[in-house]
Amino acid sequence: MSQSKKGAKFTSSLGFILTAAGSAVGVGNIWRFPYLAARDGGGLFILIYLILVVTFGFTLLTSDIAFGRKTGQNALRAYGTANKKWNFLGKITFLVPAIIMTYYSVIGGWVLKYVAVYITGDKAEAASDSYFMDFVTSKISPVVFMLIFLAITAFIVYCGVEKGIERFSKFVMPGLLVMIIAIAIYSLTLKHTDASGAARTGLEGLAVYLIPDFSGLTVGRFLNILLDAMSQLFFSLSVSMGIMVTYGSYVSKETDLSSSISKIELFDTGVALLAGMMIIPAVYVFSGIDGMSSGPSLMFVSLPKVFESMGGAGTFIGLIFFLMVTFAALTSSVSIMETLVANCMEIFHSTRKKTSLIIGILSLAASVLICLGYNIFYFELKLPNGSVGQLLDVMDYISNSFLMPLTSLLSCILIGWVLKPKWIQEEMEYGGKKFRRKRLYSCMVKYIAPVIMAVLFIQSVGLL
Ligand code: PFF
């Protein structure tokens, strides 16, 4: 959907739900969610995440989508249209996709590399512990794969995404879901005895994934898990970065927003939970509890081991799986770049083709730097949440843990205290539709969300 085309609309509610889900479901669900869940001890993270989805996720998604539909404007203009003094908020939300774009295509490139691995039949090497690290720390290969991923993204945006994305999402999303469920079931049947003679099963791994462990929990650790879960929520639902505001402005007035929002929440969270179920038991089986803290490399190290254990069929299943993830990543990266391009077209009054080229080249330069963050520009920085990160993790932290609580805090103040929740309620109830969880929304947007966002923001800069 192009923002620049006045009157652009989704053709149906289903088209809207799938396109929004296409933006929401991406490497965030399949790569980021499982590694955070594993690092933060499994069950407790899941519990906190689920509570956040039905409270904060619902509130932020409702705010974004209803805001867009009510004002009929993209994010850059929507806040200023509602209240002139708040025009600056549109500009801040624009920063987030700009930062995410720099590393999203790097991860998209990693996924593409694994597509290539399964095409060339190198699945045994890919299952070794050092394969992924050898790849990301090499100087040329990650840049080449990132470049291919970025070029495809820029090409789709360059051509205009109106028809493509809606149609594309309709077959990729259900296909991905079926694959993930099948691999998750297989993961639960795994069994492995390591060199020290310890035997572990997939079902034991499932228990680690799902059962919360409160032992040794401190306030600081709880806040860190909360910040991780909240940052994941923003990233995964694509909220507080203008994208859903823009999509909201394309939704027709007949669409039942409340039910569409519930479906997007359910789909996004369902995919993330299942992705965890596919990856975490496998990590546990092959690498034990120690393997769970391996961070961003988790999916790329553990899944090849699962595919290797499947014998001959593993090559084919691995290929289809990484292809599906590539498609899911593409629908998300296109939504990120589309926002950047559409906003820049508006700011600079430039054409789509010229703007896509310039944004493509700028993204390329930034992404090359991120790739080199694993070799030439390698450093280890202790982040305020206690984890140690490289350049990619630092960018991820700035956008998801620092900027997003800030933009959410500001948008909650605008809606809760300046415009008042009734302003959103009217839009949700337009045409006699029912606004489910209406009271929860008012209470969240006015009191709970601003307080928690402020705490998380302070926590994210390391002051707590
Ligand atoms: N929600 C996407 C994912 O989970 O992979 C990532 C994403 C898309 C982030 C769009 C930000 C965005 F604007």
C-alpha cells in the first residue's frame, strides 16, 4: 500500500488482517522471540509476554490502528492532525523503522544464506556448532546475502507494493504456520545423549520452555525480563513506529477494528509461541541448558541440527522452512522500507522511484556497517539490561528497548490525557461496532501504560 496514493484502501478486512499480520510476523517471531525466551529462562518470559500481549499489545495496536483510521493520515501527519503541538511525535516514530532497517536486512541475509545451504546440500556442515559464527564473522559472505535480501526488498518497494503484498501474504502466512507446527511436533519427539552420557528429550525441553521458574528472581532481573518482553512486543507487533498508523489509515470504515485487532494479536503471538516450541526443545536436547543463552545465533545453530537429525528429508524440509522464513522476513522488511520511502516522498516531494533508490543505497551503507560489526568493527558492549552486545544488538536495543517505550509513553499521554480515550473509543465503535475490552483500554492508556513505559524507559538507560 502506498501512502502517497490518496484514498488507497485495503480491498477487504481479510486483506487488512493479513497485510498487517505480514508486517507483524517476521524474523521477530521466529528468530528473536525464541532467543529472548531461552535467554530469560523460558516459562517466566512466556508468562510475562502473554500478559503483555493482551494488555499492552492490545492497547498499543488499538491506539495505532484507530488513530490512523480516524485521522486518515500516515504517521508523519496523523499526530499533528489530531493536535498541532504533537506533530513532533510523528517525526520520532519515523526514527524507529529507520534504525530497524539497518539490521533487518542483515538478518534477512542470514536466513537467505541458509536457503543457499539447503539448496547446495551442505546440511551436515550447517549442523556443526561453529558454522554460523564462522559465517557471520566472515567479511564477504554476510554482505553478499544481505545485499540480495535488501535488493529484493527495495525492488518490491520500487515497483509499488499495493497488489503484491496483499496477495503474497495470503499464501505465505498459512504455509509458514503449517511448517512451524509440523517442525514443532517433530522437535518434541527428539532425544539425544551427549558426550558426558546425559540423555535429554524434547518433552523435557518443552517443560523448560513453558513452566515458569521463580527461583532466585530479584527485582532487577524481573525488570530486565519485563523490558525484554516489552521490547519484543513492540518489535513483533510492529507498533509504536508508525506502520500500523499508516495501515489504519487504509482501512475502510466498515471494517470491525476490534475483531481485526484480536486476530492480528492472536496470529502474531501464535506464530511466536510455536516458533519457540520448535526451537527451544531442540536447543535443550542438543546443547542442554547452557546452550540456551547463545542469543541471536540460537535459531541458526539449533534448527540445522534438527534438520540433520531428520535424515534425507531434512534437506528438503530445511529448504522449504528457510524459504518460508525468507518470505515472512520480506513482507516485514518491505513494510519497514515502504514507511521510510512513503514518508521521504512526502517530506522531499520526490518520486517513488528516486526515493526508493536513495533509501535503498542508504540502507545498504548502514547494513554493511552492521555486517562488519562482527569482524572489522567488532566490540563488546555491556548493555543496561545486562547482556553483552555487538553493533547489531546495540541498534536493536536503541530502537526496541529505548525509543519504543519513549514513543509509546508519548502516544499514551496524547491519547489518555490530551485527546482523552473517548476519542479512540468513538472510532472503534463507529457504525455500531462493539469495542471489546473497552474499559481495559481506557485504564491502560491513561494510567498503567504511561507509568510502566516511563519505568522501562528509565530502566533502558540504565538508571534503575
Ligand atoms: N514485526 C516484524 C517482525 O516481527 O519481524 C518486524 C518489524 C516490521 C519491525 C515492521 C518493525 C516494523 F516497522
